[in-house]
Amino acid sequence: MLLFSILIFIFSVNTSLAYETVDLVVVIKSKRAMFLMKEGKIVKAYKVALGKTPVGKKVSQGDGKTPEGRYYIIGRNPNSNFYKALKISYPNEQDIEQATKLHINPGGGIMIHGLSKHVEYLGKYHIIDDWTEGCIAVTNEEMDEIWKLVPDGTPIEILP
């Protein structure tokens, strides 16, 4: 009976933690890794695919780069072409200022998203190559988890 009580307690603790939201998302582009953080501790880690030209900071629309800097999750699309999407607040003020100086369009529409119906069969193997237009891609199962854990307004730090 004691063992049963201990197992119930462990299960209930793990279940409550599974639905707790995080307070920061960190992406390290060079490692192709994304971390969901809560109070400075890693809650979950994911391998990700990035923009098809991943090295360097995104400057203009169509450059195939994933942005670098501090942004926020500013919305969600449950009907995305890429199986759910969390919208990232790119471009921020600095990005717009830089693009204006260069007389170019900084682009937009940067998201964390899952896989489209055309490639969902790849599952975890989608990370073999960087393939997005600048977004951060995970598997559909991972996207379901991220969707629950990352509320709108969460900061996201995208590092080189």
C-alpha cells in the first residue's frame, strides 16, 4: 500500500509539471537546439531545423536566415501550413532600423512550427538539413508539447 501511495504521488507531481508553462525560450542556432526554461532551469530541450541559410543574423526578406536577438511569442496559429505555429515578434525595432538604413524589407512571418503534411512522415529526421525560410521547426509531436508549455508573451532569445 505504501508503494502504491508513493507511485500515485510521483505520478501526480509529474503530471502537474507537464502542464506548467515556461518563462523563456532559448534557441542556440549553432547547436540546432531549443530550450524551454522555467526560472533559469531547462524544462525541455529539442533539436531543431532552421532557415536554409542559417549562419548569420536575418537582415532581409528571402535571405533564408533565422533571426538573432531577443523577441517574444506574440500569437499562435492552430491552422498553420506547418502544423501549428507560434509567431515570433520579428522584426523588432533594431531589425526595422537596420533594414531602413539598408533600404531593404526585413521580412517577417518568423515562427516556431511543426511539419507540413507533405513532410510529416520525416518526423525527427527533418533536422538532417536546415530547410525553413527562417523559422524554427520541430516535429508535430514536439509542437503539441511546445504549444501547451509556451504562452503568448514569452520571451525568446535566439543566439548565434
